[in-house]
Amino acid sequence: QKEVEQNSGPLSVPEGAIASLNCTYSDRGSQSFFWYRQYSGKSPELIMSIYSNGDKEDGRFTAQLNKASQYVSLLIRDSQPSDSATYLCAVTDYTGANSKLTFGKGITLSVRP
Amino acid sequence: EAGVAQSPRYKIIEKRQSVAFWCNPISGHATLYWYQQILGQGPKLLIQFQNNGVVDDSQLPKDRFSAERLKGVDSTLKIQPAKLEDSAVYLCASSLNSQREQYFGPGTRLTVT
């Protein structure tokens, strides 16, 4: 059973701070890693994808991947109240053309004004 | 570019009734997914199509759930008969292929009474 763990949370940070969201996964063969943001009552929205070890930056968001430690994280700089949402980590295994995406249960972030 | 379309957005039915959901993916996306999301949890994959073929339905309760994607474009998901525990949001997503980012529709919120 492939697992994606997001165990810390809920997370509350003050406006302007850095929010750090963490995720671990069990399948060493995982290939693709995604972070989705989900506002209450809405569907998940893709915000970051990362495929190789290291950091990937997009505006205020930085995704970090460490395949040796089976760990992927999302940093949100200069956090804004509009960043308050649930963040879902998702990992793709690799079974050829029919890979499957497994989601963590999510971590709820609250940014205090 | 139009996103993933789903209908209806909300549905309330009594247990033992049947219900059907419809999804139209992003144009050109070969892979289509149906997820079930229960409050407080990450999305759970029910079925994955590659064009009009099923590539993963291991978590689909086949005694009551069925899905089809006959022409490799839009898809329907049916529940018959519904149970109380089927109350959830049903999300449709699509991607160019199974290794690429998935984009979600707005979802259908089902309440079974």
C-alpha cells in the first residue's frame, strides 16, 4: 500500500511569515510530485510540480524534493491571508503508462492578519 | 482554454436511489480520473481511463458504482443503489497523460439521506 503522509497540522502563521508544509512518501520508485491547494468547498488547484531532487521556485512558492529521504516540502514566503487553505501533497508511482496519483490527507494552513 | 466541466454541481438523493455524474475533460487530455473526496480527507481514486479504456478501477465498489468513457472524451459515473456512506464530493480530473499534472473540475457534492 503506497502511502503519502502529511502528519503535521493544522498550521497557523502570521501574515508575512514563511509557512513550511511537509510530506513524506513510502514508495521509493515515485517519480512525480505535486502540491495542490484546496479552498473550502472548492476543488484542488495545482500550484507546484517537481520531478527532480532540489528546489523549484515559482513566485512566493518553493517546492523542495529529496528522493533519498522520500521527502517533499512546500515553502510559502510572505504568507498572505489568501493563502489560508488546505494543501494536498500528491505523488505518482510509476507503472509504465498507467501511473497512479496518491494524495495525502492534506494540511490546513491559516494565515493570521 | 476551457477547464474540466462537471455536472450537476449538487445532488441530494435518498438511499437506494440511483444517480449519475457527467464529466467533460480538457480538450486533448487522454487520461481521465474520477475521485471521491470525503470531508477532511484527500481525494481517493475510483477509476482511471486512458482514452476509452480502463487502466485502474481497483478502488471502485463495482457492486454499486460504474463508469464509462465510450468515445474517449466525456465520461459518466453512476451509483446504483446509493448508500449513506456515498455522501461525498465526486471530482473529475484530466491530464495529457498519466505522468503529467492533473486538472480538476469543480466537483459534484452528493448528499445521500
